[in-house]
Amino acid sequence: MRRCTTISRLDDAASLHDAWVELADACGAGPFARPLFALTWWRHLGQGSLMVVAVHDGDQLVALAPLHQRRIGPVQVVRWLGHGLGTVAEALVRPGHDDAGELLWATAAARGRVLDLIECRDLGPLPGQGPITARRTVALHERDVCPVIDVHGDAEAHLADPACKRVRRTVRVARRRLAEAGHTFGVRVAHDPATLEALLPDVRRVFDVAEADRPRQHLLDGEWAAFTSAIIHDGVATGGVLVLVAYVDDVAAAFDIVLLTPGTMSSWIGRFDPALAAFSPGHLLQCAGLDWADAHGYTTIDLLLGDSFYKRLWAGRSYQTLELLSGPAPARAVLTGVGRLRERIRA
């Protein structure tokens, strides 16, 4: 009754939407392994061939890996959907069905393919961890960390924790400076399409000035604009995205675009206006995010990739992401050589 299929047509992958979301919920999966993010990325930024590997047990979807493959030189490389965009991805394997995960990876890692999986969440079986794929050569390394805030009340309850002494002082100073300058601070939240349309011009303005001051990756501009816009609009319409915008008086000072999954708010994109940095708008907006999380039953705020000073001030713990490379030694050597060559060209 168990069967594994490799889906290469977008329409066929989209037809799994409801079963895919139900499986992701059963696994406690993050936002990047879900169809909203994975398939939107493929529509707008994907290259090569779609490769969603799905395992059914009878009519029930029990495992799924959101992947794609493309040729790099002579090597056929398999990567996550969302590769290269800070995607913390994972394979979805229903609890109690670890053998389905083995079947999934045995299919994905067919002869001649190299698995090049970065920013893996260490959840569920990975290649090389079970009897079917144990003979494959797997190089597994720690890659990055994702700080996490555990929500045990509103912002004031969080700041009252003795461990939050430094960020409590930062917030107190920011509030005092606002009061001394005669400014007001407020936050607007878009969880419906009409409010989103009203707030997006302010989000774009803050993004523009933040990138002009410190270029990072302007996901509302250039090649990424259509993808990011689709995620925001579709996500707000379906309850998978929340947009928070902070204002000093009537001037947008900071924003946070949050991906929502059961129990968890994942802070995907956030920026602040450097001209208003003295008022710490990002920290004050984080207070609003904690209040919203507490009011709506969210128990975790995942700050995603990067162990920055800002995140360490707020987070009580973190989890590790992994980098996995698996395949024939000559093919892995070619892929590694191509990567080093590209790094030298960029340098």
C-alpha cells in the first residue's frame, strides 16, 4: 500500500496542498517546508526541475520532501525549494513512519544525484541515518543557529525576567527618549488584505532607506520582488503571514514580516529606519510582537537564521541548522570545486 512518487509538475504539487499542510502540522514543521513558501519560491525563483518527493500509505500522505534538481557542470544536484534565500527547511515525516522517510530519501538520492542541502532543521530522518541509505557517503556539518523566544506572557512579563536585564534597559531608554522628544509610538498590524494594502507603502519606504544605509538583501526589489509580494499577499489572505509596522508619530520606523505556523511566529524579514535608531524601533516592535503572540496563543517566536546581538538580547535558547552533502565522491568534488570557483569570482 506504500508508494513513493516524484512530482515534477507544479500543478500536481499544488494539488497536494491540503494534505501537505496537514502533514506539516502533524510534524510541527516550520514555514519553509510548507506549500505557501516552497511552491511560491518555485513559481518565481526556481531553476532546473521541480522534485517534490511524496510517500503515501494508502490514501494518507506520510512523508514529503520539498526539493528541486538542477545541473551544475556535469553534476545533477538536489536542493531544497527555497535554496539560497535563508530557508530553514526539512523533510516532513509523519510520526511513527520513519521507514517512509527512508524510502523518501532513497528515492531523492537516486544514483547519479548529489544531495546539497543547506540550513536543514535537525528534525526527522536525514539521508544516511537508516538502513536503506546507510551506505551512502554523507557529510554533515553544523551551519548556523536560530535564536528562539519562548512566550510566557506579554512583553512586560518577558522583560521582567532577570535574564532580560539588558533588553529591559534598552526598551526603558527608548521609551524615555520618545517621551522627552514629545513623540508617540504605535504599531499597526496587517492580518487582512485591506490593512496590508494600506501598510505596504510604509513597509517599502522603510525597506528602501534601510537598504540604502546598510545593503543586505532587498527582498521587495529586483529579482525577489514578485516572490516576496506573492508570499505576503497570499499569506495574509490565508492566515499564514502577519505584517507589523511601527510608527514614531506618523512616520513608519520599523516593520516585521512574520510567517505563522501553529504555535509559532517566525520573524522572516524585518528592517528599521536608521534615522530613527535612537528610539530603538526594532526593540519596541518586538514588544508588540510578544503582546500579539501572547494574545493569540502563540508559544514560540523563531528569530530564524543568525546569532546577532539583537537576537541574543531577546532569545532564551536557539537551535542548530545543518549542512548535508551526499553522493558519489567524484561528483561531490566537482560540486565543491564549482562552489569555490564562484566564491573566488565574487571576491
